Amino acid sequence: MIAGPAGQLRTVLPFELIDCRTGCAAGQWFELHALFWDPGAGPFLGYGIMYFRPPDGGKSGRGVTVGYQFSLSPAGERSIMSTYPDATWSFD
């Protein structure tokens, strides 16, 4: 689960993890591509990417940025960036 832009909880359905620590562009991060689902929000179905930036190039860290690329929603959320600075994460 993750909180949406207005604080509503959404189910995260990940389908691909991309390791960009060796250079997808300038910088190092992991990308988790996922669908975001909330049947109570109209319903809401969106596609987004969660960006995890390791502070030392490793597999753990703090802070996540979520970018909604598009959504099928009455609210019309598109290209929204949400940041979760206190989130902790690790990939094993």
C-alpha cells in the first residue's frame, strides 16, 4: 500500500524492477514499475514508477519518489510526483 497525492491508500502491484546503478542516466537509482489501484476512488487505476536512490550505490536507503505517468481516473491524475522522504527500503 502507498498513500496517493491526497493521502488515500492505494494498492501497489509491481511488475518490473530496473537496476539503474550502473547508468541509465546521470545518477544511480532503482526503478520499480507498478500499477496503483484504488477501487474506492472512482475507481483509480494508474501506472507509475517508484524511484529509490541509494546513498552509497548499495541496495538500501531512505526516501522514495513516485511519479504517476498516467491514470484511468475521474480525478484525472497525470504526471504527479509524490515524495516519501521517511520511507526506508532495501532490495535483497
